[in-house]
Amino acid sequence: MTPDDPVTGATAEVTVTVDLPPERVWDLAVDVTRIGEWSPECVWAGWTSRAGAVPRAGDRFRARNRYPDGFVATVECVVTEAVRPAVFAWVVLDDMGDAARPGSLWRYDLRAAGEDTLVTQTFTHGPGLTGLREGAAKGPGPEVVAGRLAQLRRNMTVTLRAMARAAGR
């Protein structure tokens, strides 16, 4: 983030403790078909290319997001890292479809904490074109970005807690 570009690199991160082992949390996190049950924003996701039962780097899925203003967007995502039971990460492509210049990067990092798991979910805005970039260009950029990051932190917290409840904990 720079004064000229308050969007690229903007990051929101949430860490919660889940009363489940990392392997179980990882299984939930990589089941993108269930995100619509838990997320207040991402209402649907489905795999479009997946070679096996376990996701791998390069696998793709689509997701549909519904924003508070009613706008709905469908995005293409590419898995960048899938290391059971520690990491699941993906990029969200912009309309150019270049994974090296994504709209955003998402990541779950899982770490054992006794019998529990510390789950850190991170969003980082990439250099690609997104609604946030367009909104920040209309101004005032830093305030628009700060508001969106706060919204993402709330949504990530809700999602992670709902995910844990779905597992019966």
C-alpha cells in the first residue's frame, strides 16, 4: 500500500481457536462447496477443475459473492497451496485471468495448539482490478479500504466460527 495505491497489499487477518484437530479443520477449509453455509458474503462455491479428492495447487473453483448493497459477483479462483493439515491458499482472478496479478489472495494457516487448532485466515488485496480498487479510486481511498478490511475481518470471524459449529464443536 502506498498513498498512490492504497489497495494493493491491503490485508485483513483473523485468528480464532477451534476445538478440533488441524486435520479436521483443514478438511472443512478445503471443502469450498460448503462455504455458502458459513460465510455472510460468499454464498456459493464449486470446483471447476480438480484432479483428485484432495485439492492441489492449480485446481480451480468458482465462487459467488453477495455484498451488502445487493451486488452479486462470480469469481474464478486458483488454488496456490494445499498442504494438509497446515495451509490452504488461493487467488481470486480479476477479469484479465492472470494468476500472477490476482484481485486478491486468501489463505488459511492452521497450527496445533494442544488438542485445538489456531486458525488464521488472511485476505490480501492483489494488484488486479476489483470493486474495492474501483471504490477507492472514487475516494476517499484510505477510508474505503479501511471500511472494507473491517467488513472482511467481521465476515472471516463469522465464517470461522460457523465452520467450527458445523463440525459439532
